[in-house]
Amino acid sequence: MTLRASTHDGTHPRPTMMREDWTSLDGRWGFAHDDADAGLTERWYEPHRCERFDRTITVPFVPESEASGIHDTGFHPIVWYRRTITAVPTPGRRILLHLGAVDHEAHVWVDGHLAGHHVGGQTAFTCDLTDLLDAGEEHVVVVRAFDDPHDVELPRGKQDWREQPHGIWYHRSTGIWRSVWLETVPEQHLTSFQWDVDMPRARVDVSLRLDRRPQPGTTVRIALSAGEEALGAVEVAAHDPRIETSVDVPAVRNTQDRDRLLWRPEHPQLVDVSVQVLVGGEVVDTVASYLGLRTTGIDRGRFLLNGEPYFVRSVLEQGYWPTSQLTAPTLEAYREEVELIKELGFTAARIHQKVEDPRFLFWADRLGLLIWGETANAYACSPRAVSAITAEWTEIVEQVRVHPSVVTWVPMNESWGVRDLADHAPQKDLTIALTALTRALDPSRPVVANDGYEITGGDILALHDYTTDAAVLARRYQDEDAIAEVLASRGPMGRRPIDDAAQHVTAGAPVMVTEFGGIAYAAEGTWGYATVTTPEEFEAKVSGLFAALNGTPVLAGHCYTQLTDTLQEANGLADADRRPKLDPAVVRAFVTGRP
């Protein structure tokens, strides 16, 4: 049976590049804190040092979480993991260990041999174990994670520097927080797959990378299909590890009929992709992926999807669960989260200060939800901080851009880590550089230079406005003159909406209110921009804010804060267990502006 990535069950940890021969390593691992930093000196990575791992953790949940079985929220900068795996090397095959994300710096050993080192807490990495395995079927994998809870120069997002969460910050996440898995692949195999749609030319431009320089006679075959309909195919010679080619899609040339194939939230049509690597005419590697035939852009104050204006109705998604923190408690929860967002009437979600699991993004692709891709920011600016965020952001864009649901990039939020950019050139230059870097990595999507205020360029004027008076909100965005007045002022958050040097760069950019609301309907001691005490007050207050922004003809979109309550930040449309605080049909009516 042909493996179809687009209709898979959403359990594969890398749904955009699937093979059949893989094994999950999620579950019970040996665990130890190493507050004294003794593990390296005492060689805890040696297979016989099992006595050091005197506790059991459930991976991929972080030790701060209840779901992990550890549930220790104190300051523990170094943690160790140990697990026995079964793996037998086979001639012509490689055994790969994939780690979805380890916060923040990871070392990996197998049978006492160093297999890999990775820095960056939000991105996946791979270790080739093949040549390091000792004799026998059972082998010991050890992971050491280092994450200094007080290091404000590293991307940390919403992870609190205080021991207990306060304000809008949450518990820390240390160590493994996404799935770990084994995969067996051929010696010559595909390592990455990217695509871009060239709609006028009715083709898909494809970029592939092989694990090594191909031997003579190696070719790559790519086939696209929608269900049983073959859309296009190509076979090209592979002379280099990186392969650039295009697949013609003749069905797109009929511009009166192509809508049936285009991806959009109302019609999330996915195209299955089969990639085969052939050596001497023999297939040695087969990968299943998918893509969406869609384009994004901006023009004359509008966000464009497939060349047409599209109003963005978004919600801020913290992606945090009470018992499991930044990792969903179950794989089904990723689908349920996307379904909840769509049920409440939103067409988009802004993933806030984190990178979401590929399986969440799979369901956004599959069910039709626009995603604004963001990253965790640091809290300070220094050469080290600049190096950290640019390196990690580069990996994030490379790994996430394959998802058709991701339509906008947000490398910086509310001047986090660059709070003095208005008066400090290096901080300003960092936001400008991140925007340019993002465009260089992916020219196909709009970029928000600094979401909220002090915008230094980019493609979208993304403003934050937590005014809780609906009449004031309506006046501020009622027409172009009113918005011009906002942009020329200190802004609704008391910070310049646009940096003085960027006025000409942002002329004609779409204006969106990308954070508003924040109304808390919860118990005393919780946090919100305003607090109400009854469901009637909550409905009246929130619906009034939506009516104010839905009623203006000049905005290109908005984003409500937020989807769910998160610890003390109780300003969600749903509680922390994903139960809507109002009838979903009522919420949908005021979100969409349609009864």
C-alpha cells in the first residue's frame, strides 16, 4: 500500500517526511538531576553507570511537568536521561536517532560513545548511531541537557526566570520536550524536502538534500497527486547533495478550474508527494510528504492568500497544557486544539513565543488553519544573544517552512530582548537583520519585524492594543485617518508603533491588531488586562471588542488574546482544560461578525 502523508493519522513525529521503518522511544527513561554538574566528570554516559539514574521520567514530558512523573519545578540546570534500545546494524542501512527538541543544549551518547551535540531548544536534530553501536542487540542511549534558568541571553520565550510563575510567564521547560524516535534508512537517503509554488508558471519548485554526495547514476523521482489524480512528476539526475528542480502541474494552468486544488482554510486540499532516490535505476529510498498549492503575499494594505485579499481572524496560542506544559498531553490533543480554534470561528493562530510540534502543524495543514510562525525571544541583547537567536531562528525556518499552513514569520515580539531599540542602534539593527535573514531564508512569506510596536520594517504593521473600551478601540481603527493618527502617536501601548527610520519601509503595509482583548473571567488572584465576574459580562466585553475591529474596513486582520487560560494568565476564551467559557456558537458569531 502506498504511504500517503496527507491522510496519515498524525502520529508520525515528522509528518512531512515519512518512512515506514521507525520506532517511537517515547515512554519511560531513567532520569537524574545533576545540580552539582558531576555527570561529565563521573562519566554518567557510560553504559554501566545505570545506578546514577535512580528516577523514572516519561518522555517527552519535561521534568517540571506533572505528566513527566517528576514534577519538580525548582531550578535544575542539568538533567540526564538513560534508555536501553534494541538496534541491529544491517549492511547498507543506517540507524538514526531523532530528537524532536531538547531545551537547551544537548549531548547524546550511545554505548558510551558521543553521538551528537546540539544547541537550540526548539528544533529537531539527528544522530547517526550506526558506527558507534557495540556488539549485541541492546544498546544504551544517554542524553545530557543543560538549560541555565537564569540565562537571559538565550531564547526562552515565556519561561519564567523566577522560581514560581508570575504575570504572563510560566514554568520552565528543561530537557526533552518533543518525541524521540529511531529510524532505519538506506546508506543514500533524503534528509530534507522543501517546496514553493510558482502559480503563474503552474509548477512547484522543489529543493531536496541527500545525506551525502551521490554516486554516479543516482537520480531522484518526484511525483505529485491529489487522491487518485496524478498532478505531475519529474526524474532528475543527482550530481550534488542539494538538488533543485521543478514539477509542472498542468491542472493549475486552467485558472478557471484550479481553485479545487488550491489550499486555503475553507478548502485545505493537500497534495501528496512521493520522493524516491534511485541508484543505477533501483529505488533505494522512498519518502512520503505533502504540500499545499497556495501562495501568500501583501498588496495595497491587504494580506493575500492565493493572490486574493484574505482577512485574518487569529487567536493567540500559547500551546501550554496544565499537566504537560509546552507538550500536548496526548497526540490527539494536537488535532483537538486545531478543531477548537476553528470551531470558535478563527481562521488563523499565532503560535506565541514557541515553535509548535510538527504534529500540531500537520493538523493545521490537514484541517485548514493559517499559522503565524514565531520563536521564543531572549530577554537581553548582546553579541551572544544575537548569535543564539539567529542560529536557532535559521534552523526553525528551515524545519517549519515545509508546512503550507505557516503563512507569516514573526522573529521578534514586543521588543523582547531589545527594549531600548528606539535609542540603541545595535538593538534596532538586530530586528532589521532578523527581518532580512528571514526573507533570505524564505522569500515566499511575509515577515513581521517586531510584532506589537517599534516596528523597524517588515511586511505587516502588527499593532498591539489592550484597550478594553470597545468604543475607544473602534475609533482608533475606524478609517485610514484614525490609523494614521495612531501610527503617529506614542501608540496604544505607550511605545512608538513604528520606529522613525522605518516610516518609508512600511508605507502601504497591511495593518493588523495582532494582540487585543486579554479579558479574564476567572477567580481572584489570576491575571488579565481586565477582569469580569459573570459570563454575561464576559460575553458583552469580548463581543464588543470584536465588533469594534470587525466593523472597520481598513484593517487586514486581528488576533485575540488568547485561546486558553494558562496558569495565572486567565484571559482565555476557554479554560486551561480547553472548555469554552461561552457557547462555541456564540463565540463563533462575534469572532466572525456573523450571527
